[in-house]
Amino acid sequence: MASLTIIDIAKICGVGVTTVSRAINNHPDISEETKQMIMKVVRENNYVPNNNARNLKRTASKTIAVLIKGLNNPFFIRMIDLFEKGIKDKKYSFILHQVYEDQDEIEVANELIKEKKLKGIIFLGGYLSHSKEKLDQLTVPYVLCTVGLSSDFDHYNYSYVSIDDYAESYKMVDYLCKLGHTKIALISAKMRDRSIGQLRYLGYKQALEDNGIALDEQLVRPMKAHLESYSMENGYAVTKEMLEQGIDFTALFAISDSMAIGASKALLESGRSIPEDCSVAGFDGLDMAYYYHPSITTIQQPAAEMAEEAIKILFDLIHKKVTHVQKKFSATLIERPSTGKASR
Amino acid sequence: MASLTIIDIAKICGVGVTTVSRAINNHPDISEETKQMIMKVVRENNYVPNNNARNLKRTASKTIAVLIKGLNNPFFIRMIDLFEKGIKDKKYSFILHQVYEDQDEIEVANELIKEKKLKGIIFLGGYLSHSKEKLDQLTVPYVLCTVGLSSDFDHYNYSYVSIDDYAESYKMVDYLCKLGHTKIALISAKMRDRSIGQLRYLGYKQALEDNGIALDEQLVRPMKAHLESYSMENGYAVTKEMLEQGIDFTALFAISDSMAIGASKALLESGRSIPEDCSVAGFDGLDMAYYYHPSITTIQQPAAEMAEEAIKILFDLIHKKVTHVQKKFSATLIERPSTGKASR
DNA sequence: TTGTACGCGTTATCAA
DNA sequence: TTGATAACGCGTACAA
């Protein structure tokens, strides 16, 4: 029961602990023969080195952590897979660590750095509303990936990978305007959102303005605070409410694919057809948007390229090749059957 | 840079290390006064205890880990949330740990037990094809949740929470038969699957037999090995292939909602309508199945109850109130517009 | 190529 | 209520 230590193994093998340590860690200064012998004993007794003791002694390790706040966003789940593969390709270990709602990501990061002797961190999603001092506490390089930064942030002090939420939102709304829509509903972020949600809202606003359409506040609908953010359920609830209030619109743009799907359901359920009675557009480029029927027009984020670039930047930072890099990717508007010309 | 240790803090405070340790860990034997003083210094210098040293010395902790293989299954993601809340409600810490494809979950578990001094483990999803000896290596209580167990396992030696895959599959197929369908396609697990996938297949087979319908091997379609298991993409590919081969069926049962959605897309794309030309049924009870249009008939797993029960069993095991408990939940067939009476 | 002995930062034990 | 000190299990400088 009481698990074996390296000393036990050394005794069994009749060698010193150093030798066992060498065998386990593939050190060069050991004969192949003794190594095999030791490894055999290790396996037979299924000895597992104690990671705490290891990390306590170790000064460095080749591992990178991805910190994610919430696992409910399918887009992030996809990114995680990409990060895992990319990091393992570089012969680094990958750790996924969840940050809970009530936790401070910087503190969690610092603990993890100490504990695992991290080489670098990728923050995935969430919002960073920390002060500069707080962020400067981090002692290893990090890259923000699709992290909301409040607009008063000095962006050039950080490395990040994202898309241009403002421009992409503009692109979609402009596209809807060009289809002849003038009453375009927006399912937006929560009221106090000061980052991604706000940018997408501003893009919407500007596109309307540039197309000579007056902003109708009635058509801007923040997602429900009591429901999960960006979820299908939320898009459904918001849309249903609009329909019940008899609000008139010929197109609907939801700032996530999930919400677009929820919205579609509400529309279809009410007997409206897509896109004849109402066009629907989403944002993210999830598989789901394609498999929905009708397939949903969306802004596809280049997930693979973004993950790859984030990793590249992180390694450049680690190797001190760069100081700070900001990379904004352009996403692709994918036109699908859920959007069509305005009929009224 | 070089981070502070408990000794540094002790020096600054002019007390012994033991006292600092007591303050940090909320030990009783310390005066409120000195405790406040120490905590103030801790905060000011933002000292973070080294977890490795802690865990190395600690004999126990109040933490439970959920081990999950792959994050791609939306059903598991939902369960994770439930586990997190449930475990935190019990004032235990919760750790989510991902097991990668090439890793052995038992070994990962054992490492984690040592490292974090776990009190218990919940295995979520995946397949357990280990021998009894291997499982017996685990030194803390564990509960298998929705884990595939090969049929030759002696189930009574383990604690698990699941649904009766055989019976639920039977339920769905029987329901389709009663609607008058005789040509029911099945999108099943990969060929060599010996657990959940096989059980669902057997349920299908038996239901057909009991309804006097001969099994048509042409209608049983394992998901594609080169595509992600249970994914929309997989359901789409399989269904498209069937359609291209001109195979005739009036109902389709996919053993996951995701695959059912992919299948629906393939059907709708080909100009068929659901349920008029073909009924579609899924399995799991994901939100997605409801929001799809038409909403998809499915077998809804009682996720919340299952998570709750798994936690309860685990704590009972920890407190030695029980030895082994197996709990099979019954799921609910939710009838939705994607299924209807056979028209041919 | 191998072994001895020390230190990593913390908590537990015991004595004060 | 406090403090000194011995572990915890490992890696590694150094000696052999």
C-alpha cells in the first residue's frame, strides 16, 4: 500500500539511488545493462516517481499550460485540441488547466508556474480586466488567445492572437445590409461587456450607419444574464421574447453560432421560414452552424492558424526572439442558405 | 523574482515557520492577532505556498479528481460542470484531469493520487478494458461514470453509474418499430467496440427480432474509423454513403445525438424530409437535439441525477459505508418531430 | 560508471 | 500559543 520510493527500488536492485534516478530519467552516464535491469524492476513493482518531489527539486521543465475559463464554449474546446497537438509536436508537455468563475486567472497562473515550473502559458478565452501590475507579476511568457481585452488596455504591452471583432462584425452586418435588409436584429453580449461583445456591437452600429440605416435600439438585444452566456438556450430565449413583443426584423445576427441556432429554432417554431421570412447569421464557424438546417451563414475564425500562431509566438517569446507580438487574423464570411435577400 | 518561501515570511514577521504555516492553513492553535499580522505580510509580498512541497509533506487532502478521456463529447462536458458543483458543495476541491489517447488511465490515476493525495476519483467516459489486477492497483475509491465496460467484466467488483445501454437502445428501436418502420438503419459504434456500442447494437437487434423484423446487415453502419467518433461529421459521412448506395430505409437511429444531426443534414441535403421520408432518432439528450430543426427524438440520459449519484457513491466509498455499488439509471425517450409513422 | 549526502519548501511532531 | 527540527521523495554535486 505505502508506495515505493526510489530508495526501495535502489535496494531491490542492489544499486544506489542515483543510478535508479539516471535510469528513470534517461541520463547518459549509465550502462545500458544496469538501466534495463532497473527499468524491469520498476515495471514489475510498478513504481511511479513522486511528481511533487521531482518538481520540488527541478529548476525547469519543458511544459506549457493552457488556462481556460469555462469549458462550455465549443469553439475553445476545438482550440484546446489544436494546442495540445501543436505543443506536443514541439516535444513539450501540455497541461490543460481550468480556471473557475470565482478564481483570478493571474493567481492561478502564478501558482501553476511555481508548481509545474512552466515555460509558458496560453490564456484561452475569458476576459482580462487586470491592471498592468497584476499582469506583470507573471514570470514566464504568455500569449492571450481570443481573450477579451477591455478597450482602455494598452494592447502593445501584451502578446495576443485574435480576430478583429469589430471588423468581422462589420463585415457580416454590411453583408446583410447589402442583401437589402434594413431591420437587422442583433443578439449581443451582456450590457456591461467592455471587450469582444462591445466590439461586435460597434461593428454592427458602424455598418448600419455606413449603409444609411438608423440604429433602432429595440433591435439590439443583449443575451440574458441568468442564462449561460453565448448558449443556444440564450439565443432562443432572446429571440422568442422579441417575437412575442411583435418586433419586426428581416434579419438576425447573433454574435455566436450557438445563439444563432437557438434563434433559428425560435423563428422556425413560430412558423417563420429561414431565410424567406428572416435571415440568420452567426459567428465563430462551428461545425454545428454547417450541420444545422438550413446551414447558417457565419464568420469562420481560422482556429487552426490561430492556435499555430499562438504557439509560434509563445516559443519566440520563450527564446527571446521577440518582445511582444499582436496578431489579428482575418476571418471568413461563409455564406450559407440561412441568409438571403430581403423580401420586404 | 526568486519567490519567497515560508522562511522568508517567518523572518519578516519575526515568528517561527510553524506559526506562519498555521496562519496559512487556518489551524486552530494560533491567536487571531498574530494570524492577521502574518496574513497581511503574506498578502503584501504576495507569497504563494509551493504546492509541491505541500503535497510532498501532506498526508491527505480533501480533493477529488475527475479523469476524462477526450473533451470532444458534449455530453461529458455537461457532466463535468455537474461534478464540479457537486464536489465543491461537499467542500472538497475538484480537479479535472484529461487523459490522452495514448495514456493508460490507471497509471495516470495512480500518479495523480500520489501527487495530489486524492481522496477519490471519478472516471468519466472512455472504455475500461483493464484486467482486474490493474484496477486493483488503485489505492483510493473510484466510481466509473458512463464508462464502457467490456461484457466479460465482473461488474460486481466495481462501482459505477450508467444507463442500461441495451435496454435504452431497445426502447428506441421498439418505438420506431411500433411506428410501423421495418427498414431501420443504425449508425453504430466501430466494429471492434465491445461495450457501449455493442450493447446498443444488441438492443437494436433484439427489438427488431421481437417485432418480427429480420435483421438486414446492410442497414447496420459502423461509424467511420478515420473520423472523430460519435461526431456530426461521422454521422453525415455514414448517412451520405448509404444514400449514395441507394440503400432503402424509412428510419435511422444514430447512437449519439451528434451523429443524428449529421445524418439529418445528409438526409435534408438530399431533398428528403424528416420525418415524412425518413424518421431520425438520436441518443444522449443533448440541447442540440432539441434546437435542431426538426427537433430530434432522443434518449435523454439523466445527467444531473447520474452525477449526483456518482458523487454520493464515491463519498460512501470514502467513508466506507459501502463496498461496491452499481447504479443503472433509466433514461427517457423524448418523442419529438423528427420521428413519425412510417409512410411506406 | 557508480554511490553518498545534502537541500528543495513545506507540514507534523514534540517540547517549551 | 509558540518554535525547533525531523521528515516527505527526489535530483544532483561531489567523491570514489
